[in-house]
Amino acid sequence: MSVTKQRDALQLLQTIGSFPWYVEKFIDHKKTKKSSPSTLLGYLRDIAFFFRWMMTEGLTQATELKDMPLSDLNELKKETIESYVLYLQESHLYERAALLTNPTRSAKKEYSDRTISRKISSLKSLFHYLAALAEDEHGEAYLKRNVLAKIELDATEMTPLARAHAIRAKILIDDEIYQFVDFVYNGYLAHCDTEKKRQYHLQNRDRDTAMIALILSGGFRVSEIVSLDLSDIVMEKNQLKMIRKGKKEDAPFFSDWGKEYLGRYLALRDKYHPGSQEDAVFLAVSPTKPHGHRIEVRSVQKLVKKYAKAFGIPDLSVHKLRHSFATQFLRLNPDPHQLQAQLGHSKIETTMQYAHVLEDALEKAVNRTT
């Protein structure tokens, strides 16, 4: 074995322990196909990159690679993977924006179509293994569905303007933020075609509106909202105490209009009949759990998609609400470091992904040059 292969084999051995058990099994499978240590390391890098993107986007509650549950991969939608592809295509634009705040940093190279294809191909290999090749002790596949099988990379390169259009279609801008919150509370009733759906919405609209308004007024992750206890709310200061990614204590702010919806829900929280020891802010009930218990992340994701589809922006998801806040923040407060603190990002590069090229901003820039 060459020195390079020995080095890669050692690095592979040192790295694999940081990944979930099913990734280890995937790598073991690839070893039987005589894949080189270098190729296997490439798989791990691409998988780690994707898992960290999922964490940043609030698509999982995992904070470490090793803790990424299979269930989160099973729930991924095609539009989520398409958003990831778009992120890869745009990453160099975010980096260029970051240079404005730190001109001394080195510019990041744009990912080539070949590199993007490789990153997606690595995920395709993993998902194919989990959904079609691997099986548990009952002979069942690890994944019930392979969302990557639906993804085809378009060889046509997108222009920055086309990318801006794609982003614009998936987030709320300006008054749309307030219109969407109002729609959840008032407008969605018109879409309830049965009395059962109508009563369900009336029962939960204060809770749903409060959660959505908080995310849109503070840029919180859905996991952060779901994890809130009553003692975490500092209403007089418009702050929420929380443990953020990296196990860091923080107390980010939310706006006055978000506070209004939160206060309305808290006044009605007891209608969920929580137990005396239940401290969760946002509650849910079910036929098997009639007493209010902490709502689950997946439930919030589903209800946001339900409202978004009825509102006419079907690509809007709960993590796009966070994007909407961040984009609006930078439009009104062009200081990425303030936004970085509010969102709890450890790196400014992550924050700069929200410096999108929006149509009206581009139009103003053109007008200033003529």
C-alpha cells in the first residue's frame, strides 16, 4: 500500500467514528466494492457537508454528525434536496458578500458543476444503499423512501438572476410576512371544507400563529421554539432563553408584533389541559395523549406546509420562515454581525447566505448607476 493510501486509510479510521452507525455500514459496504480509502473519505466529506447543512437549516434536532437519525433522512422532501443543490450553486455568492465585511479573508472558489454533481452523487449512493441494499434484522430497508432517486442535476447553469428568482419564490418578503401570519389566524378558515377541520383550526390557530410569528419575528429554529419552557420567556424584555447549537446559552430577542401573538396564545394555553408538571410552552393533544404535551418538530413542519400551500407559496417551509426573517433583517439593518448574533451563528459565512440578490434591491442598484 502506498504512503498516500496508508495515510488515507488511517484518516478514514480516525474519522468514521464521528458518523452514525448506518454511515459506517455504508462505508463497510463500499469497502467490499474495493473502493479506495481516498474515495471513502470523499463520501464522508460530502455526507458530513450535507448533514451540517441540515443542522444549519433546522431540518434536524441533531447537533453532532453521529446523532443524525435515520428518521430525519426518511422525512426529507424533494424540494429540500433541490434547495441544497441551489445552496451549492450559490455558495460562492455568499462568500463574496462576506468579503465586504472582512476584505482580508481569502475568497472561496465557486463549486464547479462537476463538484456539485459529485456531492449529490455521494448522497445518491448513501440513500440508495439505505433504501435498496441494506436491511435490518426483519429484512426491511433502513429507509422507506429514497428522495435522492428523484433528483436529477440540470446541466444548464443558472445565472445569479435566475437563482434570485428561485430564492424569492420560497421565502416571504416585506408585507408578505405579516400577510402570512394574518392568513394563518383569519384566512385559513375559508380553506376548511368540513366542520371537523374548521373546529380543529379554531382550537389550534392561536398556538400555530404564535409559533409562526415567533419564528418570523426572531429567526428562531423550529427546534428552539419547540424546546421552549415557560420559564424561558422573558416577556418584559422580548427575549427567549435557550440552549442553541453547540450547547451555547443565549437569549435572543423577538419583535413586539410577535409578542402580541405569543401573549394571546399563553392566555389560552390551559385549554390544552397540560399536567401540573408540563412546562412546555407550545402544546399538542392527541387521542392517545389527551393532556397537553410538548408539540413535536415534525408536527410544526407539517402545519407550516399546510398553511403555506393554502397561502399560495407551497415551497415555503418552516426553515424558510427563518430565511424570511434573516433576509428581511438584512434589508432593513445591513449589519450581518447583528444578524449573526440574533441567529446564533458561530461563523459570519453562515449568516451571509441571507444576503440574497433580490429583484427590488437589484433594481435600485441599477437606478443608482444611471
